[in-house]
Amino acid sequence: MSESERFHLGTIGALSLSVVSSVSIVICNKALISTLGFTFATTLTSWHLLVTFCSLHVALWMKFFEHKPFDARAVMGFGILNGTSIGLLNLSLGFNSVGFYQMTKLAIIPCTVLLETLFFRKQFSRSIQLSLSVLLLGVGIATVTDLQLNGLGSVLSLLAIITTCIAQIMTNTIQKRYKVSSTQLLYQSCPYQAMTLFIAGPFLDGLLTNQNVFAFKYTPQVLVFIVLSCLISVSVNFSTFLVIGKTSPVTYQVLGHLKTCLVLAFGYVLLHDPFNWRNILGILIAIVGMILYSYFCSFEGQQKSSEAAAQLSQEKEKESDPLISVENGTGIVNDGVVSTVPVWSSNKDLHA
């Protein structure tokens, strides 16, 4: 199996793992929050990250991956920023209507595209832009209902969008710049993410729910679902870093909207949630957008690979041509004879 085939197989595996684990944890958390009344989402997320770190520490001890330390300030800043973005998204949901929160999530894709275009000079073709527009239109039709605006909620949503975009771009950039794997980055940043949410979680949850997480009655059933949620979160966190590292922040957001559509469908089938023609139409449009995005990404990737191969072939031909390749001088071809003039020679030296 070639390196390219292994990469594509690994990417498909990462995408599949992300979808399955994310849909599973949403269903588990929905039962925990809606049915059992455990509404402390930010604190629960801090427990997720703590369990993820412990699991990765055991994996490191068993030598499943190699610890690769790098810039400590970059890791700390990234971890705190990631934890802050999660807390801001939860606050945005608490201070806004569900419809406005969905609009906040939809805005992450165009914001990511804008930031990558401005600061990383990344170019998105019109085909990619069109497919993303179709996707966002479909998800918007399927999920956005009421749009109730308020000043504080709007500011929180804006901050959540910016921090989330920057954190996801950093996930991709750090892995490539420092040549670390998704596992190595997750292992080193997890403590900072967990610490940020563990400190802020009880306060934010108390602000949003008017309840104390430490005073909650933890029945055996609640504990079972919390443990199950934490175990699934290991796969969710790992697959998130894996997908962004292998693809891009925009592709991860596209995948996130696929998860939203799947959660809606599973909610209707398994939990008998209300479903109407808007949900069906929106999901169908979103699926068309995802198919177009996948097709155009694959097509453009093949084009770039072909261009790179052709350029490499031309460079090899030039290196093997004795009439073109002249070492330490400037080649002048005259009837098949190459004369060499040192680049440091002056006119006086040439006429001497």
C-alpha cells in the first residue's frame, strides 16, 4: 500500500471515528441532561478532558505513542484558548435562543475561511465556496428556528466564534509547524483545557442553571451515564484533533454539520423528537452540499498532486541535462558547448 493510500485510509478512518463518537456522546448527554436533569455541561466537559488526559497517560506508559515536548508557551496558550472557546459556546447557548446559537455555529465556517484567507493566504476556489454555501443553507433550514437577539448574547456569540476559529486553526498549524501528532498535541494541551474548564465550570453552570453542581443528587443511574459520557469523550477529543490535523479546520466544521444532521435523524428515530418538512428539506440540501464539498476537495487534491508530480519530473530532467546544470557558475550554451563564467568575476577580470 502506497503512502498516499495509507493517508486516505487514515483520513477516512478519522472522519468515521469522529462521526460515530460525536453522535454517540450527543445521544448520551441528551439522556443525561434532558432525562436525568444533569444540566452542568461545562463541568461535565472538564471531566471529559480530565479522563482523556488520564487515558492518554496510560497509553503513553504502555508506549502506544511517544511523548514529544515542544514550545511550552504555545501549548499553554492553545490549551487555555481551547478551554475558553468551549466555555463561551456554552455561555452563548445559555444567553441566546437555540436558533441564534445554531446561527453562531454556522458562522464558524465563513469566519474560518476569512481568517485563513487573510492571515495564511489560503485560497478557496469558487467551487468550494459554492458547496459550503449550499451546506450552510441546508443546515440553516434544518436547525434554525427562532432568532431572538440580545446584546450580551450577541457579544458572547461573537467571542465564541472568534476563539473557536482561532483554536481550530491553531490545532492544524501547531501539528504541522512542530511536527507533532494529534495524540501528542492532545496529551500536552489536555491539562490546560481541563484546568480552565474545571475552574470556570461550576461558576458558569451555576450562572446558567441557578444550581450547584456539588449539591446535585448523584444517583447510580446518573453516575453510569457520566462515566459512559467521559469514556466516549476520549474518542471524541482524539478524533477531533486527528481530523483537523489530517484535513483542515473547515473540513472539520463541515463534518460537524454532518453530525448535526445525523443527530436530528437519530433523535427522530430513537427518541421520537418532533420532525417536520423543514428538517427533512434542510438535511437533504446539507447532504448535497457535503457531497459537493467532498467531490471538489478530492478533485482539487488530485489536481495539486498531478501538478506537483509534473513539477518534480521537470526538475529531475533539468538536473540530469548537462547543458543546463552547471555547478558554481553561469552556463552559456553555444553550439552544444558549455562555457562557465564564475558569478563573482568582474568585467575587468573577463577582459584581462
